[in-house]
Amino acid sequence: MKTFVTGGSGVVGRAVIQHLVAEGFEVVALARSPEAAETVSALGADAASGDLDDFGKLVESMRGAELVFHIAGLNALCLRDPTPLYRVNVDGTRTVLRAAAAARVRRVVHTSSAVTIGEPRGTFATEDTPHRGWFLSHYEHSKFDAEQVALGERLGVEVVAVNPSSVQGPGRATGTGRLFLAALQGKLPFVPNTRFSIVDIDDCARGHLLAATHGTPGQRYLLSGFTVTTREAFRLLETAASLPVKARRLPKPLLKMAGRAGDLLPGAQRPFCTEMARVIGFGHAYDGSRAVRELGLTYRPAEATIRRTVDWFRSEGLLPDSI
Ligand SMILES: NC(=O)c1ccc[n+]([C@@H]2O[C@H](COP(=O)([O-])OP(=O)(O)OC[C@H]3O[C@@H](n4cnc5c(N)ncnc54)[C@H](OP(=O)(O)O)[C@@H]3O)[C@@H](O)[C@H]2O)c1
């Protein structure tokens, strides 16, 4: 069966392509640069050059595909100008869906995000948790709007959303992975006490494929394997890496002040800012059990994901051997 994938050169997309190819699907993947084309080709997909705003090219590339995985997105905080988040995530999703309808695709699996739940503080959120009514970041806002577009457009295409929490495992040294790496490298003197949910990259990819075969149209599925506090994550890292993690607790008021200081830094994307401080301080906890019950997904234990992540850091030369 032919499938069309957007975002195939990214962290999540690469893993989804690997699984699709392993399952025997013919994969055509959107690539907006020669580097992206090389990446998806090396994974066994046929590259289709184009961008998310290229409706004609999308329709042409999707023709004959029964399934589309719309994974492409902009995942960024602290942008001075947030317009690209809305252009890529919201407008891009609308264009992909319209192209899928024009190409008579049966089903689109839309990669949303757990952040679209917008749970109130302290909640262990499910797909049905009521939204708190405001957004922590422009990224969160843009992914919320994108999901509304994906599940709201009535174009005769089945749409199923998957909502990963922080994706971790081999291949990712950004996001939560950056925090883990800095902690293990001893470059994180202070850390706020917070909690976050993680899904193994491999479980995330399998969740995408299961949503394609077992998902109910119009439904969203959180993909989230486990939730840890910062302290618990660091204990897991220490055990997996046999390296000490020594970070002192950063009180919330200081986190807020660091965010304000970051706002003053120059550049189109600052390394830290109020938005990021808000996201980190708020914390997240998601319940990914609907995907288990309804899609048949299984999750790796936290220890296994952290170990795989650490092993990958080492294989990339990012970490010293144990001491
Ligand atoms: N990583 C996570 O923890 C996480 C968690 C929840 C949800 N998600 C969602 O998962 C999706 C993928 O995230 P990721 O972590 O894999 O991100 P990533 O590694 O940054 O990859 C993003 C992908 O989107 C493509 N892309 C971006 N803008 C595009 C455009 N205008 N036209 C065509 N392609 C474009 C990129 O292509 P290039 O290679 O050419 O840049 C790349 O293939 C996103 O929708 C994100 O919101 C991610």
C-alpha cells in the first residue's frame, strides 16, 4: 500500500518511515531540501520535493496513497516572531488535509501533541480533560489550532490524531533530551522541580501505525509512556549512565526571573525566555492508556527508554564512558 509522509526527515518522521518500510509499505515522503531528500531516501522512502504550502505538489505526490501521515511541524519556543509556528502548523495542516481530500486519500494520521490537551495545573490529563482556557506558549496555541483544523475539517477524509508527549530515545538530543544530556555532562548546576511525560520514540512510531489501522476517525490518542519528576528522571539517568547527576534545585521565582532575563537576549530565537520558563515550571503529566486499550499499543518501561537514550548519547560521542 502506498503511504505519503510529511516531516519524514525529522525525529518522529524518521522513526515512522522506518516502521512503515519494515511493514512493507511503499513510502513517498515530502522533502523540502536535498538534505531532507537524502535522509528519507536512506530510510527507504521515495522523496517528493515540496513544501507544506505547495498544494499542487502535495496533491500530485499523494495520488494513489490510501494513507497520509502528516507529521511535519515546527516545534519551537522563544521565537521573537511566532508567525512561522501558525503558518507551518496550522496553515500547513489545512493545506495537507485539502490536498488529501483532492487526492482521494482514505485516512490522514495527524501528528498533534499532548500539549493540545491544555490541562489545568496539577492534572494527570487524558484526551477528555477540559482545556484550561489559555496557552502556555505559541507552540501550544499553534498545535491546538492545528488539531482543531485536522479534526474539524469535514472533507470526506478520515482523520485520526495522535498526541505524543515528549518524544525520547535514540535520535533526539533536543527538547527533554537536551536537558538529560546537560545533566549528564554536568552542565546543569540548577534545575527546577517539575514533572514531565515521555514516550519512547519507537512506541511513538508504533502508535502512529496503530492509529492508521485501529484508530477511530475524529478521535485523538495520547501517546505517553511514563511521567517522572525531574528528580526521578535524574535517578534513572544516573543508573543508566553510571554517571553522577548533581543539580541543585532552582526555585520557581528564580526560574521566572531567568525567563525574563532571556527575553532581553538578541536573536530571532532566544535560548531561554518567559515562555520556556512557564512551560517548564507548569510541568505536564499525561495518561496514555487510551492508546493501549483502543489501539493495542504497548509502552516500554521508563528504565528502558532512558537506557536507550543514554546508549545513543554514547554512540554519538556525546557522553564519556562511565566513571
Ligand atoms: N519531538 C517531540 O517531543 C514531539 C512531541 C509531540 C508532538 N510532536 C510533533 O511531532 C511532529 C514532528 O516533530 P519532530 O520532533 O519530529 O520535529 P523535527 O525533528 O523538527 O522535524 C520536523 C519535520 O517537519 C518538516 N517541516 C518543517 N517545516 C516544514 C515545511 N514548511 N514544509 C515541509 N516540511 C516541513 C521538517 O523538514 P526539514 O527536515 O526540511 O526541516 C522535518 O521533517 C511535529 O508536528 C511536532 O509538533 C513532537
